[in-house]
Amino acid sequence: MIITPIEKHQSEQAKNVILSGFLERFGFIDHTLNPDIHDISLEYDGTQHHFFVGKEKDRIICTGAIRKETEDTYQIVRMSVLASYRKRGLGRIMLNHLEGKAHSLGAQRLILETNKQWADAIKFYQNNGYIYMEEDEISCYFEKEIPL
């Protein structure tokens, strides 16, 4: 898998990777939610927020992004791997890429949230050094310190 910053012409394909995961998890897609993926190249313009795609040949099979929250904190978002490509370590490769990019931008702390019903995602983040912080009725929240 090759990871690159998203290009404008890839936005629709990347959005479909994310939405396919939602459809798989929830059984439906609510297009009024997740406004940041309606125009990915506008929302993630590479200044404060960065969006990456993982590709095999010309097919996007994995996505991930970071959003600047404060001077030293970035949020990991939009982690998704197409179902037929899971269990190959691609999520870990993308996560490592996002962590490295955030670190290069000055991050000392990473945060993320995931649906508290997604046991596999929770386990994935815990296995990658993220510490459970809290939860609400929908989500679990995690953080990870980045050593300088």
C-alpha cells in the first residue's frame, strides 16, 4: 500500500471508502452526518487538517486523517479500511503514518474517538498504545502521548 495526501480527484472515492464502512457498521448511511467528507479537499486542505489515502494500484483501499486541535494536539479521524482488505495490517500502517505526520507538525498528544459499540476498533487503538480516557452514550475517547 502506498500512502499519499489526498488529491481533489480522489475525494469521491475516499468518501465512498468511509461510507462503505458506515453502511457495514450501521446498515444505512445518513448523508446529513459527517459534513467534513462532503468536500474532503476543502475541509482537509493540508494546512490545519490533513487527509491521506492508502492505495493499491489506483484503488483507494484505506483512509485516515489528522485534525489540528491545539498547538500540540491532533485528532486522528476518518480511519477506514475497505472490508476486503482488512486483517492485513493496513490500518496499523495508516495509523503509524498519521502519527508520524502529526509528530512532524509538532504534536505531542494525539486524541481520537470511536463508537463504543465497535469492539474491534477499540481493541485496535488500545493495541496501538492509545489510552482509554472516557466515554459518553455513543463514543469512547482515547489519547496517546508522543515522545519528542
